[in-house]
Amino acid sequence: MEWFVEELKKSDVISDDVKIDSRMVCMKSADHVFDLLWRLVAHDIWFT
């Protein structure tokens, strides 16, 4: 999960200042998972 978040940051899909706790995402914490998903959806909407 850490690799995935780092690749998203390198590709400018999410900004560098965004803090996503990959451990909490892997533990299926709803707040962290939904935050990550929302950022991916918002990026997709912005570029479509």
C-alpha cells in the first residue's frame, strides 16, 4: 500500500502534502479508505 500511495504522489494524482496512513488503509479503516477513494474519484472527475 505504501508503494501505491508513493506512485500516486509521483504521478501527481494526489498532492505531496496529503497524509494517507497506508497501515490504516490496509486495516480497512473506513475513514482512511474513503479519503483515498475520494481523492482518486476527484482526480478522475477533474481530468474528464
